[in-house]
Amino acid sequence: MNKPFDISLDSLGAGKAGSNIPAVRLAAEVSPDETRNPPAAAQDLKSFYLETFGCQMNDHDSEKVAGVLLGRGYHAVENPADAHLVLYNTCSIREKAAQKVFARIGDWKTISQNKVIGVLGCVAQQEGEEIFERAPWVSLVCGSASYRRLPELVAQIEAGGRRVMGLSLDTDETFETEFTRRDNPLRAYITIIEGCDYSCAYCVVPHTRGQERSRTSDSVIGEAQRLADAGYTEIQLLGQTVNSYRDPSPRGMNFTALLRAVAAVKGIRRVRFTTSHPNDFHREIVEAIDATPVLCDHVHLPVQSGSTPVLRAMKRTYTRDEYLEKISWIRSARRPISITSDFIVGFPGETEKDFEETLTLLDEAQYDSVFAFKYSPRPNTPAMSMPDAIPEEEKSRRLAILQDHQREIQTQRNEKMVGQAFEVLVDAFYERRGQWAGRTTSNRIINFPSTAPNLLGQYLPVKIVRGGPNSLAGEYVG
Ligand code: 5AD
Ligand code: SF4
């Protein structure tokens, strides 16, 4: 959860922390340990509990999964003990994320009678049938590339199926549902491309989410229009490599054309997109942002390392200089565009010199925020068997140095913002301190006081009065 007055390094940007809106989120996190399993008779067979781990793609997949279940007459409950169907939509990007999922599944070992426990998403795809061996109380295992089959799989469960599986990756279609439950009342997600055709040496995604496949532009624009009609003003386009989008329909739109088309939908005031791959980041994206105020002035452009040899070993398909050239396009735009990034420290073979190159890249790029991770070896990835592993303590040391360095950069950047006014979309209220929080188009969070009864969902001008390393404090200047 975000801390109300302390914007952590990772709260600005494209990751999950950046999308948390504590005051308006509906999902409850209750561990089965904290509850008791009710007797069979008390259980409603059409009740479900769905907990999501990982990225925004997973958050949105869960919204669609919930939509499928609601469409079949199910209803959501906030406490897993009250649910007949308990589902975990899982993440396996780093080992810790996967361990967390197994701990959660393990909670049900002795108390899963009368319940259907299901594992969805990346861990499901990665571990497959193994999950039934390790946790025989699980009866549904389904990877994200098979979600289109969910109604059929749920029907098998309803008919008493005990080991129901959806693990095929050879789908050439995307997951579209007639109904999507929207968990965030202010920002609506639209997946435009699923899977990934890159093969970064450290990454499980190509294995867990399969080949890249784009939705048709008609389908995306139609969804944006329906969201606008339903009152949404902010849309976030999603994809593992969102800017690799290629319209499969005869219209043949590229990513920039789609951006412009979604921004033109009447009623939409903000369009975001994440995550961009540097290889497919072209100048015309910056030109589109410059020319279209509805396109938010924020680009999340993960670099992973500042060292060309490490980038090569990671199979990132660009050099440090090529990446920095793209940063310079963004920095020379007519309106300031905030830039955020992802880093991995301690990739096998990363030398002290390589790491120093990452630090100098921070200086050159002047990011507004970064997410940084210690390299975590993952099954089915080429990096798993690479020599020269970096010891855990050394990875921790590098991570701390990187974060300290970036904190200084952010302090300077945030202090420079004092006195400037920005429009925020108010998305949270922190009762204890009487503070509201809103996001600028550049995805910065500004906290400001107001005694107004309800500002949620309003666009307001706020002037920055203080800027710390991780936070911006403002005042309403309406
Ligand atoms: N170890 C550490 N970090 C990873 N990421 C992806 N795979 C790994 C891994 N094996 C990070 C990358 C990516 C972000 C979503 O997660 O920085 O951009
Ligand atoms: Fe993973 Fe690389 Fe694809 Fe991103 S581009 S999802 S890091 S393989």
C-alpha cells in the first residue's frame, strides 16, 4: 500500500505501487489464517474470492476474470473463508513473488474442504500440472493465454471436475469478455497487446504469457468509447510491450495512430500507456504526445542496465547510446515529459564498472522515478544457466547504492517544482490528516489539504509548496 505522505521511489510510474489508490480500492486482503472455514451448508456455491499479485496486466486480467464469473451468476466476496471458489491470479517475475503465491496456496492445505482453489496467471503457466502434485487441494490451474477458455473451465469445475487445466500457449487471439468488472472507479485499463516476442535473458514473460498478439483497433477504440460513455475520463493502455502494437485488422494502425485515435474519443481527458520497449520507441510517439494534450506527459521506458555489455548479455536489443538517444528525443519535447524506468542490478557477470555505468546513466537520464530490482534467476530463462552469478549481498549493496543515487536526483528534481501549479485528478483521501492526493498527467502524486466533503474524481489545480525526495506537498489554488 502507498504511504499517504511519503511517495516511495516506486510510487510514480507504471508498476503496481503506482496504481494503488488506497481510499478507493475495493479489494480486501484477508489471509485464510485470519478466518475460519465455514461449514459446507453455509457456503454459497456461486461465491468467489479473487486475489491478484503482480503487475497492472494482472490487475486488469483479474477484472476480466471477475467479469466472466459475474456473467455466470457468481458474486464476489471480500473474505476467502466465505467463498466457494478461491482464485489467485499469480506473478512469477521474481522468485519472491512466486514464493508468496505458494505460501498463500499452502494456507489452504488442511482447510480446503468444500472449496475450489484455483491458481491463475504466470505461476499457473510456469508450474503447470506440477501444482496439482505439490498442492493436491488445488483443482484449477489456468495460465493467462487460456483465459478465453475460462467459461468452459468453470463449467467443468461446476460439473465436479477436480483437476481442470488451461495451459495452452498457442492461442492467436486475445482475451475479450462481454463484461469486465472495473475495480478502479477513475482509471480504466484496456489491454491492447498480450504476450511478448522479445526474449530478454532474465524474463519469464515470453514463457508465461506466450507470443505477442494485438487486438484490433476497432475493438480497442470501441472499448474506449464505452468507457467514456460510462463516465471514465482516464484510460491506461496496457501491454507487456505496449508500443509494439500492430493492428491485425485491415486498418493496420501502428501504436502512435492508435494513441491518437483513443485520445480523440469524446469524453476522455487522459490517456496513459505502459510498458514501452525502447526498441519500438520511435520519435513519432513523442511527437504525438507533444501534439495531443490528452496523451499524458509520462513515458515509462525500462532500460534495465546502463552498460552496453550487460544489455547485450540481457538480450535487450539496444545499446546504452541508442537508449540515451531516445531519452534525448523525450527531453527535447515542447512540453516536459516525465520519464521513469526499471533496472535490474546484479545480472550474472555485471562488473563494478558495468554497475557504475548504470549510475552514470541515472545522472544522464534524470529519471523522475525508477523501479529497481535485484536480479532473480527464473526457471525456463537463458540467464538461469549463465556463469558469474553475483552474490546476494553484493546485489543488495548495488541496489541500495542505486536507490540512494536516484533519491538525490529526485530530491533535486522535486525541489525545482516548488511554486509550479499542476492539474491533478484527485484519487485518494487520507482521513487521519485531512489530506487529499491526486495525480498529475506526468503521474506524480501531490498531497494537499482541503476540508471539502468529497473531491474524489475531480480535476483540480494544485500548487506545489514542498518537494522532498519521495513526496510533493501542494495547496489547492482554485
Ligand atoms: N529478476 C529481477 N527483475 C526482473 N524483472 C523482470 N525479470 C526479472 C528478474 N528475473 C524486472 C524488470 C522488468 C520488471 C517488470 O521486472 O526490470 O522491467
Ligand atoms: Fe520480459 Fe523483455 Fe518481454 Fe519485457 S520485453 S516482457 S522484459 S522478455
